[in-house]
Amino acid sequence: MSMFSWGAGSRKGLRRSDVVVDSNSGVHFVRPKSKIQDISVGRRIAAFLRGDGNVDYLWSVESSDGKAKPGKLNSLNLKEKIKEIRCGDAHVVLISHGGKVFLMDTTQIPRCMKGLNSEHITQVACGDQHSIALSQGGQLFTWGQNSNGQLGLGKGEPSTMSPQPLKSLAGIPLSQISAGGDHSFVLSLSGAVFGWGKNSAGQLGLGDLSDRPEPVDVSCLSLKKTIFISCGTEHTAILVKDGVVFTCGSGRYGQLGHNSFRDELRPRLVAELWGSKVSQIACGKHHTLALVGSSKIYSFGRGDQGQLGNGQIVNQCVPLSTCALITSVEQRVTKLIAGGNLSFALFDSTQECQKGPAKHKPTIKKREALDEKKIDKWISGCNSSWKRIQSEITAIFSSASSINGSFLETGCDEHYKTSTGYSGLDLSLARIAFEKLSTTKKERRVMMKVSQVVEQHLLPSLSPSPAGVEGLRVYLILPELLRVLLKQHRGTDLAVLLAEAILRLHPDSLKALGMLWSSLSGSFIGAFVTTFRSVCETLLVGIPKRLFGPEALQKVVEVLQRVYEATHRRQVPENMFQIKNIIAQTTLKMLESCPCIFDLEAKYAVFKGTAEKMKASGFSNFWLPPAEFELTVRRTELLESVLSQLRSADHHQFRMPLKVKFEEEDGVDIGGVSRAFFKLITNAFSTEGSKTLEIYDDSQCVWFRPDRTICTGTSESLYLGMIFGMALYNLCTVDSTYPQALFKKLLGLKPTLEDLEELSPCQARGLKQLLDEDEDVIDDLYLDFCVSTVKGHDLIQDGGNVLVSKANRKRYVDLYVDYVLNTSVTRQFEDFSKGFDLGCPCRTWTMFRPDELMNTLCGEVEYQWEELQKNAIYICTPTDKTVKDFWKVFFEYSDENKKKFLSFVQGTDRLPVGGLAKLRLTVSKLNVTNADERYPQASTCYISLALPNYSTIHTLRKNLTHAINHCEEFGCS
């Protein structure tokens, strides 16, 4: 391997056996007898790494006039063979092939860095007076001066010569580290760039001049596919995979290449290199080099000591080619090097030119990562090399960065698109890998070792605030491991520890993880949910908890709730999250914080139990009859009699059990009278000339009248809300048909166009057509931002003068929906909501979803009529002829008559939560004379039916039909 060198003292330090050819440009062609593998240059030192792993160095000395002069070339005598060297101002850091780190300072005596003895170091970088090291496990260490925060340890941290772990970047899979002057950079495998330290000229690319004592994401480089970073004293160059170069920082000498000498606070594309496909870059103290093709080198920046290689000693602010000597000979530049005021180009012989230009590549091969090849090796060598395999398993599965750097989606460089909406992972690779590890009993000890390392080392080490999305990949990969372990009836402990790690995340990181969950395909999010639900079911049956306490179930359930909240808008099936048989072991805290695991029946059971306890809590003297909230109402003036009593009621009365008494009727309310009452009163609100409600013709749904049509001071909505709340609290249903938007609003959710469609299909259809129309059709409508049904109401300021267009139609639709369902009924709904809270003091109703709250309050809408017969209770012989005739007649009825029958026996045709399966109809025989002249009797209190002993089925049909159509009786018989 030969090289070119140019710049200050570029001939110094070469052995006598090296051949030197001068050119007029100041570029020296060197063909050393022994191969030079790498070179690094600082202010006072230059080091040469030979092909045999030995190192020569040249230490400059200050002359009497204060100028530095090259000293004598020396060789380092180290037992270890060196594979990498980096120079600072006055120190050299070396890495051996065994991963050991040596430091040589002005004493010129190399010493092993004791603080890194336990680490296998793969990369080092040096600034002027600080150093960075990256371990094989992905841990970053820094030491040296910290005057500008260049160590990244945080504000106020002192300088130190002892390597310190940089914990803020823990878990990020890094491919490259770089340092220059007093600032530092790292590059992740998927192209994320983090910088810290001095920023006096904008060299961190963050858009300002403030120093950063901790790593900060250079977000403007996101998705650029960055593959290499090089740092000068006060400037930075960035190379992306497409061969484009960006620079930022000081432009004092033209080192940014933007045809100016201005500083740049953000990375700016070097336009003169656009389209040139740059393959390598290197920054010296104040100059920059770029390699295009196999051997064409461009330089720009400071040139007073010949460091630009163009034969001139002037500064240059645009990239220009170096001397013709370099390009005149067929060769392939393998490495471009710049440091201080020197430049070097190492190149291969002409025989190797066919390989094309050497490029900067992410150093994945230097890092531990899990892949199919490694897994195959573990499986095949499970018997012969178990100790080595255990060591490899520990190295990989104890390191978050190793896991986060595994299973990347490398096709078409997809992983470079990593963002909060995309993990950059191919989880199918993870699934295949873990499945392969568990295929036979022989490999189970591998899985056991993996599980042990993850539990004992990886999970406890995870940072609660990963520096970027790549640090969150572990939370997507480990569930695939957990899925396989659960198949082997193991992994419960790991699941709980994983749940704890997820819940430890900072809210911002947890939000980002939620976005990653929402981006997963159905197969993987389904597997995630199924896995954690399975763990919950295991914990419910009392599996021993050796690593966790009784709160383990709560933690795993909380993770399920987080996943639900992140994914439910993607219409992930609700029942996927629901856990069977959880009611007996649940707590109110779990219910309030994690409602997703409960189905409607379970939530209803918990709500019912909580409400009953609340009612009972007001009984101070157990020997006295319980206090009740009694309403005595008149059928003929139902609305007036109810409102007058609600106005005078004390708020504490709403906590008591409700008992309804109809004047001049003998019924005792043990449930049936209340059910009938709520049916009548809610119907009266919507039909008896209501001031606050209206019925939409096209849907027959009830909704609030707009506030503008209501007189100030009207409080009817307040009492309507009380009635709804009381019905829910007392486990009854209401009769009127309200859209789901009402229940969304009660739960604090914003109604949508789909909700408007339920209330007013005609309006919604018009708005949907508007969203689908072509631009010219929309223009012809001359539609403005006003509500056409409300004269003078603008949806936006001066809306009458703003026409709807293709560009703003979505906004118009959103504003229109918001007006109808929110803005126009603000006061009405606020009164209703206030009344609802008064009527239902048991706040656990907030656990319901909108559709669940609607079904609970308005009744189930699906009638499985066979369930009524299936669950009936008989105080007679079920095979009696009259009973058999009754069921035959019942199933002959239309759905309308069947619902009338329900009203006849229970006071309402609305079904409780659980539907007809939860309704217990008691059927008995009525022993009376002249049976054919008698009608069936019902008790709404007990949901019972008494049948006279009819002589024929025809008589039963006639009398039963008359009873269900004309019965006005309420109360117990």
C-alpha cells in the first residue's frame, strides 16, 4: 500500500527506506517498504499504524521562537498488536486486537487504561483534549477535559482522566464515534446523529451557538441516511449514503465549502459536490477533504501550509480538485485522512482498482448483534462449546444496544427511515430466530440462558429515557422472545420484569413507544397482546411469584392498557385485550386504570358492586331501616311532578337507593316500578313539547336544541342529566334513542363525522360527498364557511367571505361537525353533564367506552330470543301443555310483539347488560276458575308471568296478545 501526503511537514517522520517523490504541488508520493494501515495526526503528534500492528510516532517539540518542529520518529514497543490509533492535541489512544486501550501522553510512555480493562473496545476518537471509546457491547466512555461539556456527562461535571460511561446514550446501537476540537458526535446504525460539547460556531448543527453538556439529537439530519461524520476543530462534515455532503460550524477559512466564509448553524448541503457521489470525507483542523470515485480528491478550507494539496497556500471556500499527481496514476484510495494541518491518502496498487472506490460503512461487524448465523452456530455447537456459547449469549443479551441493533429491516435501507412512526425492525426475523432457538429440547438450555441473562442483566439496565427511537426497539423484540418462552410454560417472571421496565419509561419515551406499537402490523401487535394477556391469566390462577409481589398483575395489566390506548384507533378487536375470570380478583384501582381488560359484563358487575357499596355506606345504624330516596309521581302530570321533587332534593339523597311510588297504585318498588318509571320519564322529556330536545326526522334520534333557541336560565337539561345519572346509578335503562355522540361527550371524547351520520344521515352524506368531489365541482358550489341553517353564524372569522375549496374542505367539514355536536349545544350539554354527575355519584362509570355506556344506559339492542326460554325459571312443570303453548305463541310473535311482552313482564323492553341471557323470567300456573276469561298476570317487580290454565292455544294467544297491548298495570301482584 502506498500513500500521498501533503501539508505542514508532510515529509517528516518517514523512514529512510520509504521512497519519496516530490511534486510541484507540495504533494508527496510515498511508497514505504512496510505497509501503512492507518495514520492519525494531532497538534503535537502524528502516529503511523503499520500493517504488522506496530506503531511509529512523531512528537513535535517547541523551538525557541515558539513554533512546533517535528521531532524524531520513534517506535512503540508493545506486546499487544494495535489495530486502531487516534491522536488528540498531545495524546494518543490505541486499541489492540484484543480490545484493550492504551494511552500515551507527553511522557511518551503508553499505559493501559485500567478503567476499561473489563471492556472490549472497538472504536476510539480524540478531540483536542478529550477522548471517546465505544465497547463491543455498545457502551460509550469519555474522559479528558470537560470545559465545554465535551464529555457529555451533564452540566457542571468536572474534567476527569478516568473513563466515565455515557449513560444518556445507553441502548442506542452506535456505528461510529467522532470528536474534534472540543465537541463530539456519535452516529447510530440507522443514521441518527447525536452531538455535544462546544458549539461556539454552530459545529453541533443545532441552529444556535449554545454549548451542550449532554448528547442532543441533531434532528435536521434525521432520515438523511447518514453514514459517516468527521470533525475539525470548529466545524463538522457529514456524509450520507447517497454520496451527498453536509457541513456546519465555522466557515472562517472556507472549510464548509459553501463559497463563503460564513459560519453555518445547521448542516448545509455542499452544492459544489452535488451529484459527485462522495465516498469518503475527512476533516483537519481547519480544512476538509472529500473523495469522489476511486482517486479524485476535493479539498477546501485553510491552505496556508499546503494542506489543500493544490500547490497554493491560500484559503479556498469551494471544493476544488487536488493536484493531478494523485489522479494521474491508476490507483484506488482506500482511506482519506486529515488532521491538524496535514492530509494523507492511502491507496491500493493498480491490480486492486477493479474493486471500485472504498466507502465509509457502518461498523456493524465490530459490534455484537444477534442474527441467524449466530443462532445456527449456537444450535450446532450446543454440546461441544457450551462455555463459549454462554459467553456470547451473555455479551449479546446483556446489552440493550446489541439487541436494538439486531433484526434491522435492511432491504432498500428501510431501517434508515426509523422514526416514532417506524421502528426500522423486521420483527419476522426476530420471530424466526427465537422460534429456531426453541425447536428441540436440546436447545432449551440456550433459551434458559437467554432468559436468565435478560432477567438478570438486560432488563435492570434499561434506561428510562432512551436518547432516541432506536433505544426503544428492545421493547418490541423481547415480546417475541417472551412469546416463545410461554409456549414452554416459562417466562412469567420475565414478562413482569419487562412490564416494570416499560412502566419505568419517562412519559415522553412511553408516548414514543406507543406510537411504535400503533405502527406494528396486526400479526405482531396481536401476538404482543395475546402474550401479555396470557401472562395475566397465569397470574390470576396464583402461579408463584418469586421475583415480584402481589402488584405483578397490576403492572402487566397496565402495559396492556397502554397498548390498548395506542392501538384501539386502528380497530384492534376489543376482545383481544379482555381477560376472563378477572372480576373476583380485581380491584377498583385496576378497574379505573386498566379498563381494557374487562368486557362489558365485567365492567357492569364492578360498577354495580361499587354503586351498591356506596348506597350502603350511608346507613349509620344497622338496626334502622335503610334510608331511601323516594319519588312519588303522578302518571297524568309525570314531568311536572318529577321536576318539582328534583328541584327540592338534597344532593346527598342521590346516593341513596331510589324507590318510585305511583300515586293511587299499590305497587312496591323492588326494581320493576323504577324500570317502568325511567321508561316513561325519559320518553316524556323528548315528546312532551321539550324546550331543550328535538327529534331528528331522518334518524329519529334525540338531540339538544341549539343554545341560541333556548331562553337564558332554562335548566331542563340539568334535570334530564339527573334522570340519566339516576337511571345508571340504580341499574335501570332509559327509553329514548340518543346517538353515541352524547356518551362520547360525557366521557370527554370528541365526536366525529361518523357520529353526525348517526344523528343526521342527510347532513353527513352531504359532507362526505364534499370530501369526495372534484375541485371544479366544489368551486361551482360557492359554499362558504357559514352554517347555512343558522343565519350569520361563521365557522371561522369572516367565514361568509371564505369559500370552501379542495384545500380547506377537510377543515370545513371538521368545523361543521364540531358546530352541530359541540359548539351549538355547549350550554345545554354542560347542564346535562352537571346533572348526570349529580344523579350518578358513583364515578366508576368513566371506565366504560362510549358504546358500552350507551348499551348500559339505553339497554342492549341485540335480542337473542331463545335465551329467554333457555334461562326461564318454572314454578310448575316445564312440560305442562299451557307452558308449551305459551312458548309456541311467543316465538310466533313478531319482534315488535316480543318487545311488548318484555315491557309487560319487566316494565321496559330494554335489556340489561348481558342481554336476555341475564334475564330470569319466572313462569307459573294460575289456578283460577273460568280460566279462559282471565288474562295472564305479570309482576314487573319479579319479572314473572302467571298463566291461567287455558283450554286451547287459541285462547292463550288471544288473551296474551290483549294483555301485552293494553296493560297499564304497574306493581307487584
